[in-house]
Amino acid sequence: MKNILLMLNFIDYRYDDYYKKLIILWKEKWINIIRSSVYEYAVENNSFVEWEIFNWKEWSKIENIKADLVWYKSNTVNYLTRIIEENNNFINNTKFVELVNDKYITSLLYNEFSPKSDIIDNIKNNLSLLDNFSTEELILKPNWWSWWEWITKITKKEIENYINDSTYNWYLVQEFIDFSWWINWIVEWMHDIRFVIFWDKIDFPIIRIPKWWDICCNISRWGSIIYPEIEKIPKKILDTSHKIQRKIFQDFWYVFGTIDLWLWKNWKVYLMELNSSPWIRIWSGSERLEKEYYEKIIETLINYKWFTNQKK
């Protein structure tokens, strides 16, 4: 029986029912799921002070168990996280977690796929940087985290209202992409497209649609979802997605996450952002897709050793 530690900064009990479904499937593959917080780690003996394991019905507390693999389910990295990574097999690696948590650095590293982006603090010190943006309308959003409630559409003229407010110093400014370019037979309204990354492949396309009055596609902001078969996604979108995924795989080797894309007119595909910690609660109303998704995660984790051996 393999032990996989599900490690978070803090254990969130709201999603217990979803983890239970996943864990029951995993036990059929002889995998134990343990969970703990980063802050339960004891540096002196490379162990956690307190663990929880799911025993088919409930989580129970245990001690002195070693994890064969640590699945890091958070989007922040600190000194303690790196120490844990040095002493354990980690997925995802903290370098990738740090990258995706910084949208500006992501836009620089994957600039050939990204809309023009900059930090408002840079623009404050050099207003001529606004000339690099080809659109009059811009998107202003936090550079870190996924605070959908703070995403705003502004104009170049309006940006002066923000540059003198220290609240926005490290906000990201991006060209506004009109992402209402339709995909025939699938969606006929503004949307973004999310793909789940499994090592060197992408799968499980998710189209997220905002409310008619909004520009944010987040489900937590009342958006809706379509789950098309990947075969129905136009080749242009798939080709760009695979190029991005291959570069991520080359740069970071092993990864489990998501790619979020915008589709602009004339089939220009833009990278919106990456995510190193996809929600376990990714499906709504499709038990078949949920089960297939969970089984794919299992396959990814089981194959971890194979990929690390290939890297060596």
C-alpha cells in the first residue's frame, strides 16, 4: 500500500465529500491518502506531528507514518515548504508553484502566448510603457492569487486613477482581449477555456462562460460551465495548448495543473494564466467525468516514479 500525503497550508474541511469519493477509488488501487498541514511538519525528524487518514467512513488521526509522495495542494511557497520538498518526493515542485502564482512572471516566461502585460508600479515610474499596449481598454487584476472580485476593465486614461494608489502597486495590467470569438456548435458567448495538464498531455476541456454583464468566467462569480469532448475543440486551440504544455513540461519536467486560455478573433489563442493546484471539485453534474478525472489523477501519481527515473 502506497502512502500519498495530501499537504495543504491549512486543512479545509468544506470539500471532505469530494475527497472521500477520490479516496475510495484510490484505495482500490492500493493507495492511502493522508492529509496534513505544512505547519505540522517537524524539521528535526522529517515527519509531521499530526496526520489524518481516511478509513472508508471518516478521517482519523494517526502518527508516525511515512509518505511515498507528497501532493502539495496549495499556491504559496515558503521556507518550510522548501525544506519539506528537499526531504520528500514532491508533486508539484515548488518552482512551478511559485511561477504560476506570479502572473507577471508567467507572462514573461511564456510571452509568445501571452497578451502584453506589465506591473502597475512599473507603469507609474514610466508612463510611456502604456504605448506598448495595443488596446485602449486594459484589464487590471491582482498579480498574485485568484481574487476574481478585484478584476476590473479600465482604459488607458483611467489608469492614472490607480497608479497613485499604493493598493494597486503590484497589480497586473494586461491588454484587454475580446474573448467573445465563438466556437461553433459549442459556445456562442464570451468564455475562456481550461485544460487539465497531466504530465506531457492535456485533457478534460472546460469552457467557462460569464454572466452577460461580467468579464469574469469564474464559477464562484456565477459563471456557467460546458464540458465538451476534447475531439470537438478546434485544432488551432489544441495546437496552441499543446505548445504551451510542452514548454511547461520542458521547463519544469513534472507537473499537474491547468492552462486557462482566451480565444480572440481570427483564432488567435492567448494564455490567461496557469494553475498548479486544480480544485478537486472541478465537475458539476457529471459523475462520469468526475470518475474519469479522479482515475486520471491516480494514473498520474502512480506514474510519478517512472517520470522521475526518466529525468535522471
